[in-house]
Amino acid sequence: MAPPRWYFVVGLSVVLGLVLAVPAAGFRSGRRRSAMAMQVTRGGAAADAAGTTIRTKIGAGDLRELVTQALQRREPGRSLTVHTQAAAALVGDDAFEIVDGASVEAFADAVALYKGLLDCDDAYLRDPISDALRILGDGFRVFGPTGVFTSFNGGKDAVVIMQLSRAALAKAGLKSRKVHRPRTIFFENDGEFEEVEAFVKASEVDNDLELRRYDTGFVDGLTRCIDEEHGRPMGFVLGTRRGDPNCGTQGTFEPSSDWMPAFMRVNPIIEWDYGHIWHFLRLFRLPYCSLYDVGYTSLGKKSDTWPNPALRKSGSETQYWPAYMLSDWSLERAGRSSRSSGSTTPECDLRDVTSRLNRCANPSSASLLIIGDEILKAKCNDSNAPYAARVLRAKGVPLDRVATVRDDLDDIQSELKYQMQRFDLIVTSGGVGPTHDDVTIKAVAAALNQRLRPNARMEAHLRKVHKVPADEPLREDLAKMTMLPELARLRFVPDADGEGSEKEEGKTKWPVLQCENVFILPGVPQFFEAKLDDILNFFVEGATVHTYKVVLRIEEAAVVAPLNEVVAAHPTVTFGSYPFVGNEAVKTVLTLEAATAEAVDAGLDFLIGKLPADAILRVEADETL
């Protein structure tokens, strides 16, 4: 077996007599590693069996100086005295051993990052960061500093776990008084974005990563990596989040499936959401791939990834807001196509989506589309139309049209397009089962000009209901049910806390499927009635107020002028500004609300255009502080 490529790097360092020659994070100027590293040893007790390990030492005083400098770069607003004292407390008085020529500058930067994470008092991130560091700390404690690899593909989640792993490894190094390079693994593919490849290479240099590259696929690559480590127990840090495809019921530590090589999955951000990811990257000013600044929110291959249509700027077909501007986090993967859908349409038309979504929340008209050959052939009587007319009338919403069509894709699509142009709220009945003649969902996707793609939340729900393990494929009928229009929303009835719950009286509930202003319901009367009641009681009742919240890292005084300008330009939007005194991370929160989606969207676009780009931490479709 050929030795891993990092052996060649080490060997080259021996031959050339170089010590620490790769720039660390924040050291793009290309200056050489610090001459403070010393006492190079070869062979003997300090070397491995092959006599190739190079180890150096650095004095505590020299390392304290480097950590102080790193703290100053990360937090320039604090005094030198504060940073000097912090560095002294972190580093202590004893020298550190440097393993395999690791960069002391990169280690010092990781220590400064760890200190920043430890001190984070941001209420939104404090607990998620603490949990992630605890999980990673356990991983390094169990498998050792060289027994943990972090999966790094250049995506946003990978950046988060890579930086968290650096910080956790730095913490372990402070305790053991050894400096190790972070070990990472990258699985290459032929369709990689050039921007991703460039970012991965830059991150490898800037963070002094030991990056193993494999072009053999995920499973084969893991097998090779474990073989190169002589089959010892290992942990692999992954960026899996709850609701991701293939996440299933994984926990923070999850053994690999029995058809894979034996290793432990380490999932430090499994409970994080899209907002946590971007708040973390923006708050700590961490670099990420440039594609996220031009509208991409989830990165795959070039052949199946496009800018997220939900981020397209008003009045433009080619310009997009950055990924951290996405307010509906359920649309994170809206720019990704499904391998099984067969569609390569780059984006669906979202020009009227927001309008239709909000019209149906406070409708002045409604229509019902009944689907089923059995109705037209008089094999059964329809009771859904009378029930819908009665409950809609009780809510003050007139039922203006009822149409019955065959289980025919073209007929359903044609009628849906007609109704979408004329009515605020559309309800369909029937045609949603797994058999060949159930084509309603496919017709809805076609009418809305959306692709069918696997819905991760629906898959997770089906696995839970039918008790299918995450490492087993779904039955064909269940797999069909995961294929939904790409912007579909699963609406669970809110519980007492206002959150969507999947449980009711000990039983798993079925969600309501919403696609823009179309609610797709089963045709069985008792199920249809129950779901229509849920819709009217929880999702379309009362007047709608459209809101956004913009979380900023700058003081309120800095936004007075742009806020006055946007208030004057958008009189139908109500703006609020709320300073956060004493909060190191969040300085100001701006809120927007209006009676129409068009008005609040226009106000948000204008506001964002007036604010410094670096000032924004995140945007949410919410106004709570």
C-alpha cells in the first residue's frame, strides 16, 4: 500500500531541514513559520517506527506571544493587556511539543478561536456552540488527536465543523501541551465547482490542515483512510444536521452502518439549523466559499446546483442575495435538483410565489378541486364539497368554484392553473396515494413549474411512522411519497407552544402538504375533513401581517441615516429598531412589517441595499426579539 501523501510532506521537510513552512489562518502574506519552533528530533523515542516523525518544541513565553497576537486579530476592540492576560491563562508556563511540523501560528489562531467560542454570550449560539465543543472534546478524548478526521468538502456546514474541530483540538492541545495539525478528509468528484476547489485549497493552507484527498467515492475513500491508519478505532466528524437527507435518527455519536467500514460518526451540529450555521460564520467572521455570496445555499455538483430561486432579487433574473439572506430556511435546498427526478431545470419561477402564499393565509376566495375517476363514474358519492362549502362559509371565505376531474395529469394540471389565476385558497381532494393512478402531486408540481425532488422532512417522517432504519432503503411505495414539489411545505398543527408538532395523544400525526396557495388533501372524507379543519383553524385564520427581522452586528447609531431613508421611501411598511446594550455579538435588531408581502419585500430589499454587507448576521421571516 502506498503511504499517505502527508508522509511525503514530512519527508520533504526532513530533507530540506525546514520547520513549519505553510502559512496559517490569517497569514496569507506568505511569511514563514515562526523561528520560535526549535529542537527538531529524528529517530529514537521521539520518532515513530519508521524514524520519520519530526517533533519540535516551543517555549510557553513564545506561544503566549503568538496567542496574544491572534487574540488581537480576532478581537481588535479589546486592550493588549486583556489579551496578554488571557493568553497567559490559556498557555501556562510549560513548553509545548510540536508534532509532525505543525504550524504554531495556526495553533495560536485556533486557541484564539477557542477562546472566542468559550466567551460567546450570544443567546442564539451560546448553547449550540457549547454542545458542539463538548461533543468534539469527547471525540478527541476517546480517539485521540490523531484518531479524528473532519469531513471537509468546502460547503458551509463543513466550514463550521472544521473550525469547531480546530478549536476543540486546540483545547485538547492546551491540556496535553502538544500541537497537532487538524486532520481532514475530502472526497473529490468530477463535477466540482472551481470555486469550491479553490476554497478547499486555500483553507488547507490557511488553517494548516492535513487534508487527505480521495477520488474513489465516500465508502471506498473511508475504507482507504482507515486502512492507512492500520484499522485502529477512528471517529469522523460530519456536518450532518437534523432533516438532512440520510440523517434519519442519528445521534451525536453514531456507529457506521454494517455495510460500511467500522468507524464512529461524530455529529457536533446535528441539532443546528440553517440560521445557526450562518450566524456562526458571520459572527466570527470566518471565510466561506464565494458561491454563497451569489445566491447558492446548498452546494452539490455543477450539474445539479444553481442559485436559490428564493434569493433572486426583485426585478432581476440573474442577480441574487447572499445565502445568509434566506429567511425561509425550509428552502435551503431549493437550488438543488434531484438525481431521480430527471429534471435539469435550473430554477422554478418564484415571481408570484410569495404573493400566493400570503393570499391564502387571509383569503377572500377559495376553490376546490376534486380528483378521482370513482366520483365521475358514480362509484361513490362525494361528501367533501358540501363539507368544504360549510366550513369555509363559517370562516367567512366563499367557495367560488368546485371542479371534479379524472385521475389524469393533464386535466389536473389544466384545472389547477385556471384556479391559481383566480382564487386565493385552493384545496385539492384525492389522488395522493402511492399507486399508479395517483398523480395529483406530479400535476401540482407541473402547474407550479416546480421540479419533483425527494423531501428530506417527508422521508424522515415516513421512516418514523413505518419504523424504517436510516440505513435501510424505503419501500417503493414510500419512496414515491417522498417525491414532492421542490418548494413544498409540510405543515404540522402547532402545539401549545406554537411549534409544529408531529405527536398528538401518543400517535404520530400526518402533516398538511402545502404548495404555494394549494393545500393537497386526501380524498377519504374523515381525513379530508380533519385536515381542512386544521388548515382553517391554524393556517388561514385572521389577518396576515408580513414581517422580517434583520439582526445586525453594528450599533443602532450607525443605522439611523439608512433607516430614515428607507422609512421615507416605504411609508406602508412599519419599521422598528431595537438596540442590544451589553451584547458583544448582536448590537441592533431591525424589524419590518406590512399588510402585503410585496410591500415588506420591497422595504427589505431597499434596507439591505443601504446597510454595510458585513453588518448583517442573519435575516428571518419573524419579528420576535
